[in-house]
Amino acid sequence: QVQLVESGGGLVQAGGSLRLSCTASGRTFSSSTMGWFRQAPGKEREFVAAINWSGRVARYADSVKGRFIISRDNAKNMVYLQMNSLRPEDTAVYYCASDRTTLVQTDRAAYDYWGQGTQVTVSS
């Protein structure tokens, strides 16, 4: 059993930055790939970024590449998403998720545990 809790969302102007945090509980965190997904109203939940167990391999959606950075601190059981140069189209509920396979995958079905989400709103 793994529990994930996101925090750090809020309202920012376009061009601003936010740092999302995900706190994990459970014994499988350090050996799991962690991912961030987002879902806007009326749209499907989409992949944002993922990072492997060591923190040395990361993947990003094309829409956020160069603007967002995913990182993790296994000693603290935390995963982060630093979001820079935010755009209105980044507005969504952001979720963190855990994948027990340790592969850095982009599909939702690969992830076993999900947080409740944190709202990010970017105004123009």
C-alpha cells in the first residue's frame, strides 16, 4: 500500500513558477518510478513527467519539456515538479503517481497508486 499526497498548487500569472510536492508513504517508494499527470476540465488525464528510482532518468511531455523539471528525494519520500514559464494551457489538476515496474512510462495504466491532486491555475 502506497499513499501519495500532492501540495503546492495555486494561482499564478503566465510566465510565473510553481513547485509541486508529492509526499509518499509506504515501503516501495525508493524502488518505484514516479510520475506527474494533469487533467484539465473536459480533457483526459495526460502525462507530464516521470522519473526513475535513482532520479537519473526522466521523461517529459513535449508540451512541458524545457520548462518543467521533475526530481525526487528518496530519503524524504518526496517527489517534486518545478514548473517554470507557466502558460494558461498548463491549468489543470496535477496528480502524482507511482509505478512499481520501475520503467519510466507515460501511460496512465502503468501507474498503480495516485494522489488526490492539486489545482494549478495560470492566468493570462
